[in-house]
Amino acid sequence: DAGVIQSPRHEVTEMGQEVTLRCKPISGHDYLFWYRQTMMRGLELLIYFNNNVPIDDSGMPEDRFSAKMPNASFSTLKIQPSEPRDSAVYFCASSFGQGFRGELFFGEGSRLTVL
Amino acid sequence: AQTVTQSQPEMSVQEAETVTLSCTYDTSENNYYLFWYKQPPSRQMILVIRQEAYKQQNATENRFSVNFQKAAKSFSLKISDSQLGDTAMYFCAFKGYGNKLVFGAGTILRVKS
């Protein structure tokens, strides 16, 4: 299996621009998670989906952030407009079921720099 | 809400020695799962070891073992025979009802030759 695939690996953009991060989960997994990692705040859960339906988006910082999962094999995290404080590494992870079967498999992350 | 605390921002150990990383957590749930993840400089998150709360026996995976103290809500990671490749950030994580994985702040481990 190819694992969780994220793109882009690196993104540099200017303040005010729209940013779209993409994720392809492992085939057959029914949970998908978006995390953000910064030095100050560590790893924060932004949102997660179960069977393509958003379950908990309480970690989404503000309305500038949105996430979609149109089908079982694709999800996006969009920031519009972007701000310098959004600079971070964004991880996507997927899992199957709950409990130990719900071990999270992470992608390699997308490093976002907003100038 | 669950919280996970890793009180050691940085640790160092000599190659071949043993090191223990600390983790405590707070929860009112009785059944849950605990994990240690490793993040090397490549930034890939790698599962090291996991423990089910209802199992009293401590989990082991080769050189990695845990000391799980449920009453104390403590979940430390012991790395034996440390190797240079163990140099990484280590995260303790908690998963309870709702399937969310909550991470601690992490401990940077440096293995010295």
C-alpha cells in the first residue's frame, strides 16, 4: 500500500492568498484526520471525518479554514485568506475503525510558509 | 477534555544506554488506548508502541517497552540499548471515546555516540 499521500510537500505563499492542501488516505480506511504542528502549540487536531462526514471540527481555528471530503479517497484543507500565523506543518492521517484497529497512519505532512 | 503531559522537553542518552521518557495524562474514561509515536527529522510520524488501558501487562516491542500505571495515569517509554537512529521527537498520545488522538508536547531525544 502507498500509505497516506499528501500534497504539496512544501508550499510558500503570500499573505492573503488561498492555500489548498490535499490528502489521499489509505484505501479502505474510514477515518481521516487533519492535524497541524507548530513549535508553540505542538500537534493539534483540526478536524476529522468518518465515512466522509465531518464528525468534529472544534479544532478548526477560524472561518478562514475549511475542510472537505467529497469521497473516500480524497480530502482537502483550505485556508482563505492565509496569514503568517498559519505557517505550520499540516498532517493528514487515516485509520480503520476504532480501538487498536484505529491506529493512525500519517502522511509526510505539508509544510506551509505564509510570508 | 483529555490532556497529555510530557514534562521533559529534551533528553539525551549515550549510545547503548537506556533512557526513559515520561508521560502523564488526565481522563475520566475507564477504557482507552495509549501510544508512543516517533518523529525523526524526516518528520514522518511512526508508531512505536501502544497499550490498551484494560490490559495490565506492559507492552513491549523489541528494545521499546512501557511502564503503564493506570491508577497514577502514567505511561512512560523505556528505550534499551539506544541507537543513533533513535534520535527523534517522541510523542505520547491518548485515544478514548470519540476516536480522537490527543498528543503531548513531545520530548526531543538525542542519542550521542
